Amino acid sequence: MPGPSPGGSPEREVGTGGRQRGHGRGRRVRFRLPPTAIALPSVREEEQVFYRRLEALAAPGPGGFGPLFVADGWSDLTEDRLLRKRVVRDGQEGLRPRPGQEVSVKVLGALEDGGLVERDPRLTFVPGYGDVVQALELGVPTMQPGEVAFFLAAFPYGYGRPGREPDVPPEAPLLFEVTLLEVRESLDPQPLPPAARLRLGAQRRERGNFHFARGDFSAALRSYRLALRALDGPAAAPPGPQEEEELREQRVKCFNNCAAAEMKLQRVEEALAACEAALSISPDNGRALLRRGQLLAQQGRDAEAALVLRRALELDPASEVVHAELSRLVKRRSAPAPAAPQEPPRGPMPPPSSGDPAPPTAEGAA
């Protein structure tokens, strides 16, 4: 990890992506609003239907998705015309998802060359929570239960300028086929078993890391707070010793990531509170100690900062980042105080010395 950039990087965890589910041949999905059931085909049949529909749109082909951004038969969901919708099959007459409601959708997503990069038979999220790409955040609330629609998304509404390693190239437009399976109320967190809380918390934290890497620190902070809400939510059963330890570690990571996002947003007090929350769970967490020391130094509380950074150094004597922070802090504290103002001399003023020290810089400024 590159070091000591202000705010640092959020903590990451490999392997928290969604799992592929079974083919689901013959399954039926029931809607609560309104009570209706639809049959789901197998995965192979779904993909064959998807590619036939894709070919009917004359994509993939020369120009890729480019001609579709100006084609008839699409409705624009944004003023920039970079997110478009085309209804494939009408849904049932009923209310569209409202803010705060939870939705479940079936998603297939393809690149311009036809490569399938999204396949989720049942993706559940709350629009507005930042758990999914903007194409789904903005598109699904326009649907009705049972509706099937295409969403054509330029890269700002997909995976952004960097893309998503290893399957989505930089600045790649995407075409999603979405089926709205279910809409339900989600006013209060539902009791979940510990494994589900851990899975949901990791999913939201990784979504926050996605936003953080793209410089959207407000969205990252929202996702980290939602991850904490999932981890701290009501439990359907008490966790075992290993699950309790995993919940504790996940909370510490989320608080550390909140601190990193707050530092990027230049909110020192909020970042300091997040560090202290992490340390209340894990008093010897090196990342939280380092950030707390940086923030205290930024506030001019040098004595407190030195104590915190020395403790971080005891835990990790080889840390170059902590050594550098302590060295800067010591130099700043040992700098001579500015001389008291004196009466100007009556003779000619001597030129300034080239050895005058430069003014100290703030520590940990974002």
C-alpha cells in the first residue's frame, strides 16, 4: 500500500463477491405487491434469450453500443442521455419502487463485444443506498413488478473510468437486462443470522471501497455507514465465538474506512470520532492509531499526537509511515519560536538570510 497519503486507502478484503446460484429450473418467484408468480428459465435458456434480444438490437456489431445512444425506441433517464431504457416486456400495473423499499432483480450485463460480465439471478438492494452501479440505482425505480427492460449505460453509470478488474475494461459502456422480481417494504432492519450480517456488511464495505477508489468519498462514507448498520443490526440468533470475532474485525475495518473518507472530505472532528470508535473496539489497531495521531497533530495537539504515534511505533517498529510522522512532529516541536517584534533599526536593513527556516506545514492535511 502506498503510504502516507492523507486519509490513506480503505481496508479491502478479497473474495467478498456474490456467489453463483443454481440454475433454478422450475423455480417460481412470488411477489408481495401484487401477489403474482412468474416462472424462471434455466441459466442457459436465459442467456440464449438475452443474446437473441441483443442481436435484435443490432449489437454487438460495427460501432458497438454507440448507435444505440441515438436510436429510437429508447427513453433517456438522465439529461446527458448517457443512461437509456428500453422496455422489453411490460410489467403488472402497480406501484413502482418507492424510496426506502427493497427490491430484488434478475440481472444480466454485457460488454460491446457480447462478453457477459454480470449474471445475478436475484440481486437484492435498496435504491439510493449505493450498493449497486448507478444504472441500476436510477433505472430500477422506473420499473414495475414483472417488467423486463434494457438499460444502456455509458461508463459514468457503470463502472466508471477505471472499469472493474479483471472483466470490465476502462470506460466501458454496458447493456443490462433487468427483470424486477419483487418489491417489499424495508423500513426497519430485519433480524439476520450472523453469517448474513457478515456477508451484507462485507458487500457494502466493498461497495464503499469502489466509490473511494473513484474519488466519490461521500458515497463511500454512506456505504461504510450502511455496512456498520448491517453489522450492528438485530440478530436472528446469537453469534458463535468465531462469528463474534469476525463481526468485531469488520466493525473496526468499517470505522477505519469511515475515518479515511472523512479525512478526504477534510472533516477532522468526524474522522477523529471514527478513529476513536475503532480504538474502542481494538485499542491496539495500528491503522486507527496512525490516523488518530495525524489528526491530533493537525489540530495542534502535538503532545497527544506524539503519545499515540509512539504507541503505534511500539506495535509496528518497522513502519516507515509512523517513523515519518513522528520525525515531522519532532521537528515541528523543536522549531525555534518566532522572535518578539523589535523596533526597526535606524541604519539600512540587512538582506534576509538564505538559511531562514520555512514555515511548518500542517500534519495530515487532506
